[in-house]
Amino acid sequence: MPSTKDYLEYILGQLSDLDDISYKAMMGEYIIYYRGKIIGGIYDNRFLVKPVKIAISMMPNANMELPYDGAKEMILVDDVENSSFLRELVEAMYDELPAPRKKRK
């Protein structure tokens, strides 16, 4: 089931204190970027983030879930109501995330 635009807007609103949050629609789901790096996405109205060390340590009891069949597991962020936690999480993850890939010409 594709994610709703309402859920995307809710998550973006929760992250609105951060500069340079963006998204890209992809096959009914949404990839979320922070300062050009992919932090995770919205899949089936779930906010999932990449399982980098700091995210795992900040959410030690979080469930690992598949965003879609054939994908790598990601961390389910279940405390999406806590905007200050989301901001801290995303900022903490930034340095551990891989640099964006160079676009092909």
C-alpha cells in the first residue's frame, strides 16, 4: 500500500526545524534527505531510517523492518510524535551517512 501525502507532510512538519530536509517520491513511497544525504524514507506510512550506529544506539529497542520486498532492513521510528527527538536523531545520523552518489552524465 503506498504511503499517503498526509503522512509525508506530517513527518516533514515534525522535521521542519531542520534546514535542508527534502524528499523524492519513488513508486508510491518517499525517500527523505537531510543536507543531500538519504536518511531513510516513508514506506507504507512508516518512517524508517538507515541503521547507522548512532541511530541504533538512540533507539536500542526499535524494530528492524523491511521497507519493501528485497530491500535491506531499516529501523522503524515509532516515536514520530516527538519532534525534538526526530531532530536530534537526524542531526546525529548525518556524519555516519554515506555521501550522495555522483550523478551520471
